[in-house]
Amino acid sequence: MYLILWEFAVAPQRVAEFRSIYSPSGEWAKLFAQAVGYLGTELLESCEDLPRFVTIDRWRDAADFAEFQQRFREPYAALDARCKHLTLSERKLGAFRPAGK
């Protein structure tokens, strides 16, 4: 499994919209679901530092994600541009795999 984690500081007035778009059934997940190897998205909300969120996007492997990036480059960029107003900052935490794999 290949996991990609992102951290977002969300504009307080945009939290509901952010939750909707970045949820496991939101627009990002629907875009990812068009690709082979996508296994799902999880949205985590900070209990300590609001409004801060982390997404975990699960892929079968890095090759599936790389193929998605190539095939869906334009729709990804368009959705990313549409979502810029929701966040104060975003940071890729990295790509991970289960330990020992």
C-alpha cells in the first residue's frame, strides 16, 4: 500500500466547504476513484489546533499513483485551483507505506 499525507490549515469560514470537498466521498475522492489502484481517502481533523486537517490518500502502489498523476494532470490542476481559497496553507507530509513492507 502507498499512502500520501497532506496537512491543511483551513480558513475558519471555509471549514464546512473544505470538509465536503476533501471527505472520503468528496470531489477529490471522486477524481481519484477514476484511476486504477485508488483505495480510498481519510480526512482527519485536529483536536488541538483548529481548523487543521490531514488527508490520507491510499493507493495500491506508487506506480498506480504515478499513472493517475500523468493521466489526470489537467483535472487535478483544475480542482486544486478551485480549492485554493479554502486553505491558509497546505503541506505535503510525504508518501508512506506500512512499516516493514
